[in-house]
Amino acid sequence: MSFYSVLAVTPTTDAWVADYFGPANKLVAKHGGKYLARTASHEQIEGADEPAALRIVIEWPSREAAVAFMNDPDYVPHLEARTHGSKSFHFLIEGKDDLA
């Protein structure tokens, strides 16, 4: 079953950005992930204002693949840099309909 990472990221410093995307892209692919959206072109149409510079959606083949990516020793320093250099929220969502 597919899982989806849904992120809202607003950099608070640009220090990490240049060194982040190349390695992150390769590691997402290594773990079977596929970017569905990485964009600053988004609008909030419902709910309390929750601004973010970027919205990112990644499709994973399984929960295990997503967790393996997050725990990959090659990704951990980039995750730490992003975490310290941004306001980030990451949700892992199972691709199913509990309300069907």
C-alpha cells in the first residue's frame, strides 16, 4: 500500500538549502519515493492561516520505505540541517480511505 509524505517547509535560513536538494533527491529515489509535488505555487483555501514557503508531496511504496528514508544515515545530516534551518511539518499518510 502506498504512503504519502506531505510537508510544509518554510526556511528560516538559506544555509542548508544548496546542500540539501541533490542528496535528498537521490535518497528519495533510492528508497522508492517519487515526488508528486514540490512547489511554492500553492494556496490555502480552508482553515486557519498556516503559511508555508513550500509544499511537498512524496509517494512511497510502503511505510517502511518512508521510514527507511528518514533514518538513512546519509539523509540524517540533511534532515538535521533542514530541521534547524526551517519551520517544517511532515505528515506520513497511508493511502487508504477509512471512511469508504
